Amino acid sequence: MKLLYSLTSPYARKVRIVAIEKRIPIDLQLVVLANPDCPVNLYNPLGKIPVLIMDDGQSLYDSSVIADYLDQSSPLSNLIPQETKLKYQVKRWEALADGVCDAGVAVLYESRRPENLQDPSFVVKQTEKVSRGLKVLNDDLGKSQFCVAETFSLADIALGCALEFLQRRFPEIGLEKNYPNLARLYASLILRHSFIETSPPSV
Ligand SMILES: N[C@@H](CCC(=O)N[C@@H](CS)C(=O)NCC(=O)O)C(=O)O
């Protein structure tokens, strides 16, 4: 199996952390989406990373599908609970963490357009999604040690990747001050081997 990824993609990092936690070996192929010969479109018509290329040449995307596939592939350290209610709690955390990332990525891409084409109202709308999402995540976490059922899961991985991305690109969100519960969990997540191993370069 081979993963097309970049060092800075929070979605690709989520998948890499899942593979490390589950001790599933995956070949990593670094790609640059802007390069004309970038292979991503051949495997994902949406042109997004991460993409997992299986040994038979079939591909899997997006990151939540890949994470689910990897979790099912090995019984070691289940990251998505079997029990239905807990399973969908984890998936909902993942969806919200990925969703705040989507809004952050949209703001980032908007900032790369020529200044006269940028739409301030679009940026406000996306920024509000980030702050509303982070508030719900922070309130839902409360004083718990992990996102769901006091057990490390895919929810924590998705959250940790989203928080790293948002802090790196938008330090003004003020994680410690505005979202102290998330900051506390984040401080413990980044000590894990899988998080250290996949830590993105500073930009
Ligand atoms: N929902 C997708 C989002 C993936 C995504 O947006 N990846 C970014 C890199 S961080 C990308 O490939 N962007 C290129 C584009 O949107 O054309 C997932 O979870 O895999």
C-alpha cells in the first residue's frame, strides 16, 4: 500500500497517525499538488490528498474512508469502536474536526488568490465555521481525558491534526485562551510517538 501525501496536510497526517498507531506499514509518496506531473488526479478525480493506493492498483479516498479501512485491516488498537453508539460519536467528532479544517483550508486558499479577487465575506463565513466548531468541540470535551468514552480513538487523532493545522496557519484563534479544554488534550496528544513522528515542518 502506498499513501500519496504532503507533509503539511492535516488529513494526510490523520491517516499516517492511524497507520502508526495500528502498526500498519505503508509506503509514503510525497507529492506536490501544484506540479503538472503530480499523480494524484490519476488516483483521485477530486485531485485531493491523501490517497491510498492498494496493492491491486485500486485507490481509496478521502481521509475518513482510508482511516476506517486501516482500522478494519488490523485488530490491533481499535480506533473506531465496534459499538454503534460510540462508533458514530467518534465519526461525528472526526467530521467536525475535519470540517473546521475544511473551513481553515478554504480561508488559506482564498488568501492565495490575487488580492482584488478575494472575497472578505467568504473569509468571514469560513472563519465563523472554525470558531463555532471549536467552541462545540471544546464544550463537548469538557474535562474528559479523551473525546469519546475516555479512550484514545480516531476522534482524538482527527482533533489533534485539526488543532495543529489551525494553530500553525491561524495562531490568532488563541487555543489556550479561548479553548482551554482542547488545549489541554492537544498538549497530551503531541507527546504520542505517532504525533511526534508526523509533526509537520514549521512554515
Ligand atoms: N475531505 C478530504 C479533504 C482533503 C483535502 O482537502 N486535502 C487538501 C490538502 S490539505 C487538498 O488536497 N487540496 C487540493 C484541492 O482542494 O484541490 C479528506 O478528508 O481527505
